[in-house]
Amino acid sequence: MKTVKISIIGFGAVGQGVARSILSKREYLKKQGIDLRVVGISDSKGSEINTEGIDIENALLRKKQKGSVAVGTRSALDIIADVEHDIVVEATPTNINNGEPGLGNMRLALKSGKHIVTSNKGPLALHFNELKEAAQDNGLFFRYEATVGGAVPIFNLVHEALAGNRVVGIEGILNGTCNYILTRMSEERMPYDLVLKEAQELGIAETDPTYDVEGIDSAIKLVIIANSIFGLDSTYRDVDVTGITKITPEALELANRNNYVVKLVCEAREGKLTVAPRLVLKRHPLAVGGTQNVASILTDLAGRITISGKGAGSIETASSILSDILYIVRNS
Ligand SMILES: NC(=O)c1ccc[n+]([C@@H]2O[C@H](COP(=O)([O-])OP(=O)(O)OC[C@H]3O[C@@H](n4cnc5c(N)ncnc54)[C@H](OP(=O)(O)O)[C@@H]3O)[C@@H](O)[C@H]2O)c1
């Protein structure tokens, strides 16, 4: 049995999803010969540390009842630097201004000889190549499947299953909130403001939806794709972005009459990065509805390969994180 020790930095929807997935997959992991232990968990108020393995059920219950996992005042940085473990799962909030606190956590993890698995887009949208190179220089893995497309395994698909192919372009719908709004506007012939309100009531859109509806979240994800798959050194400021706030029900109705839907499409091709509303044929693989995400990889040998699935959600995102953890365990 191989003992693998991890920390979970950030214990919100994703961090707790990871904890729940580890609990529900304990037998599966044992059958794979893996004894996966969580030795540190951190939220904004403090941490729990147990070098032999934290009682995960207990930690989840404490978080639910008290609002924090903290049983001490040691910070995430203390866990990363001082507690012996193999992998840091970084799931703190995305900050697109300076990447913090995720960026500092990731830099310290690499300095302390720990592999990184993350769902946090901020540090990757700002300092992708620095983090990738620091990981390589230190012989460590830097895995980030969960940053783009939630459960949809875009990076694994391109880097593993499609190895040997040259990727000519990538098209995707990577923001479930925008896709939900456009789908409802089109199907119910409702105006943007009303559908946004409905999405907010359902918890699909944030109280401040700017980040999603102005296309910023899509642009950040496109940058991570472009840097990872095309080896670019771009940041989200390099993306030509148009959001969905100006789209009218009349435009959608016209599209509909001609067998099209309007989608917020991310595209990376020939070094150019674009996020913009586009007409998509109703039977095209990109024409997914609701909160679904989709990515089409255009390759020289395999042609167009399209995958779609849940772009967000606690357990769905944890699926990508668990897969990255297992990749590291099997390859290190
Ligand atoms: N939710 C999704 O479906 C999804 C999907 C893909 C990617 N992501 C990304 O994954 C990350 C986590 O998302 P989420 O939905 O889990 O966010 P969330 O629910 O807001 O959770 C964030 C967690 O980070 C903790 N935190 C904040 N500052 C911290 C610090 N300095 N040190 C330690 N912990 C700190 C928060 O503490 P408190 O609990 O004390 O507030 C909270 O537990 C984000 O970057 C997000 O963009 C999310």
C-alpha cells in the first residue's frame, strides 16, 4: 500500500467536494493500493493539521456547524511549508488582480518540494509559465485540470489521449452562467435582465455577475488553455473579449429562425485569443444548452474531437482534482 499525504488549502465548495470524494472513494483507492491521507486542511480562519491523517467526516461536520475547519490558528502557508506531505490541493478563491492567496501558496508549495493540484484560475491566468517552469525545475507535478471546464477533462485529453497530434485550434463554451442565460433567453424569448435575475435566484449567477457576463471568466480559461496547449505566454489582457450583456431577444429570435443559436464562444487559433457571442448552427457540437460546458479540439490527425459536461459543481470539480492526484501518484 502506497501512503500519499495531501493538504487541502481552501475548504469551500471545491475543497469540501475533494474531501467528500476521498471519503466516497476510499475502498476504490485501497483497491488501487493507495492510502490517501489528508494531513492539513485550511480555510480563511485557520487550519486543522494531523500528520497521521485528519478525520475527514469530522472536519466536514465542523465546517458545516461552525463555519470553519479551524482547530488552531496555523495558516495555509504554515501547512504548506512545515507539514510533511506530497501534494498541495489549492482551492482558494480566484483573484485575477494579483493571484493571491493562491499564487503565494503555489510558489511556496513548489519551493517546499510539494506537487500542486489546483482549481484556482487566478495564478495560472497571470503566471502560468513561471509556475510550470518552477515545477519542472524542481521535478514536481503542476496539475490544473479543474481550472477549466470543471469535470470536463480538456488538458488530459489533449496532453495524454491526443498525444502526437498537432492542435490547430480550440473552440469552447466555458462559462455555464452565460450559456444558461443565452439558452433561457432563446428558448423562453425572455430579455437579458429578466433571465439574469432568474439565474441569480437559482444560484447560477453571482450577485455581481460582471465577471461572467462580460466574458472575463471565459477569457481567463482561454488563457490557461492557450498557455498549456499552445505554449503561449499570454495573460487575460491578451484576449479580445466581448460579453453577452448587449444581446437582445430579437437577435436570438432571428438566429433561431435561421437554425442558429447564439453562444459565448472562446476560440484560440493561430496565436489569436477571442471570446465573443457567435452564431452556432443548432446541430453543431458546440450547441450545448443550459449550464453545460463544451470544448472542441481541432487536430491534424484526429480531426475535431468534442467533449462536454458539467463545467462547475463541488463534486464535478473534485472529479478533475482526484484524477490529477491519481495521475501524480501513478507517475511519481
Ligand atoms: N465551485 C466550482 O464549481 C468551481 C469550479 C472550477 C473551479 N473553481 C475554482 O476553485 C476555487 C475554489 O472555488 P470554490 O467554489 O470552492 O470557492 P469558495 O466556496 O469560495 O471556497 C474558497 C475557500 O478558500 C478559503 N480561503 C480564502 N482565503 C484563504 C486563505 N488565505 N487561506 C486559506 N483558505 C482561504 C475560504 O475560506 P472560508 O471558508 O473561511 O471563507 C473557502 O474555504 C476558486 O478559485 C474557483 O474559481 C470552482
